[in-house]
Amino acid sequence: MSKDSAGRNTGQVGRRGTIVLSAATRRRYGLEDGSLFISEERDDGVLIRPAKAVPADLTEVRRKIRVGLDQLDRGEGIPGEAVEAELKRVSKAFRTMKK
């Protein structure tokens, strides 16, 4: 389905901030009670898209934090380009893993 032909449905925001989506939209994106979503503010409105929780490997996260803290303790800066490149690499790996 192209972006131009994607269904447009109205919804409702409840008193407590609950967002109600049409049944067709929920089915199309596999959303059910308790499903996670991401809301992203944009200039023209709010984008809502499905999200998936992925368990983090805490051992690897802790290791990377220790390495970064050790570098900072040694007075080593981390170039912005290196951080951006690593974020792009991790993001690409995550998107590939989801498929």
C-alpha cells in the first residue's frame, strides 16, 4: 500500500489521553490491547507508529558504558562523527533484525 493510498481514519482522544484507533487500522498494523506505539511530533501533526520492545543485552550495555567512562577518565574525547556513525550502524542493525 503506497503512502498516498493508505487509509485515513479518524479517531478520538479520551479524557485521560487514551487514543482510540479504528478496528481496520489496528488490524492493519497488528495493534491489540497493550501494544506499544511511538508518537512523534512533527510540524504538521503527530505520527503514531507501532513499536516493538526488544530486550537489551545488559552485559553488552554495561561493557560499552565502562569503555566510554574509561575513555572520559583518560581525557579522551569521543568525536561527534564517530558517535553518529556508531548510532547509524546500530540503528541499521536493529532495523535489519526486526525483519
